[in-house]
Amino acid sequence: MASDLELLLKLQVIDYDIGELERSKEYLPDMMENLNREMEESGKKLEETKNLLDETRVKQNELETDIGVKEAELQKYQQQMMSIKTNKEYDALVAEIDSIKETISQKETELLETIEKVGNLEKEVKELEAKSVEILDNNTKQLSILQEKVDSIGDTMSSKEKERQSVVINISKPIMSVYERVRRGKGGQAVVVVKKRACGACFKALTPHKVQEVKRADKIYTCDSCGAIIYWDEDVSN
């Protein structure tokens, strides 16, 4: 019976590995999609910031041009002041000069804000470029590793299935039936060690009589509470 138990424990490890491979087929593609999405979003953010920087630089140039035009107009009107002959013309020209000065002042304020924005965007672009390179490098490496795992799942699964069959063939059908029933019912963990005279699955205390039966190991025993296959290990169970 000890041999049957050893086979069941070995089978349980194999089944766990097969289960992990099955789960890998689901979560590995998701992980790869997340890595690709991160690279795409990083590149998109960098591109958007570069475009905004270009637009802000264009705005800076336009403001500098507008200010230059207005300063030329101001200079022209100021020169005209020398040839003014009437108060009416003088008042009209002063009003025009004041208006141009106000416009220049507003545009100079806007220009200073724009120049500051250009500086901040240039800094942000550099940071995003460095981050994008880092993400691209790291994610490309991770994707390569994950792709290798995805590519190897089929072969590994096939190998594990063959290994499983080589174990199953040596287990009697009644015992195998119990194992499969318990494994399906408990979602994988079918064989558990007794811990402190309690079931290692549900942690319910075993009766003294049950403990003695499990210790004898003369057949396969199951927990009366949860149905798990239980066994005794002197190093763990006492």
C-alpha cells in the first residue's frame, strides 16, 4: 500500500504540473498582450508629447513674429508723432500707440509662458524617450522569454501526459477511481498528509481510531469530513 501511496503522490505532482501548463496557456498570452500594450502606450505618449512640443514651438515663432510686427508699427507711429498738427490727430495716434503697447505686452506675457512650456516639454520628451527605450528593452526581453514558454507548452504537456500514463498504469483502477473523484471534487489537491492528527485539507481533527488506521497504511484512507486521501508522515503528522 505504501507503493500505491507513493504512486499517488507522484501522480499528484504530475497533475499539478499539467494544471500549471493548462493555466499557462491562458495567462501567458494575456501577459504578452499587456507587455505589447505598455510599449504601444509608451510610444503613443512620446509621439503625442513630441507633436505638442512642435506645436508649441510654432506658436512661439508666431508670437515672436507678431511682436516684431507690432514693435515695427509702434516705431512707425512714434515717428509720426513728430509731424502731428492737431490735437485730434494727436489723441488718435496716442490711442493707437497705447493699443499697440497693450497688444505687445499681452503677447510678450504669452510668449514667456510659451517659452516656459517649450522648456518643460523638451524635458518631458527626454524623460519619455529614456522611459520608452527602457520599456522597449525590458518588454522585448520578457516577450522573448514568454514566447519560448508558449512554444514549449505543447512539448512539455505531451511529455507530462506520457509520464502520467506511466504512473497510472501501475495504480489499481479502484484506487485510481478514488483519486480522480477526490481530485475533481477538491479542484486538484487529492492526497494530503495528516498534520497534528488532523486532515491536511480541511483541518478537521481525526478520531483516535482513524489515526491508528492511517498509521497502519494497509490501504488507502480518506477523510470522513472532506473526502481527501490522507496519509501519515512521522516527520509531519505528530
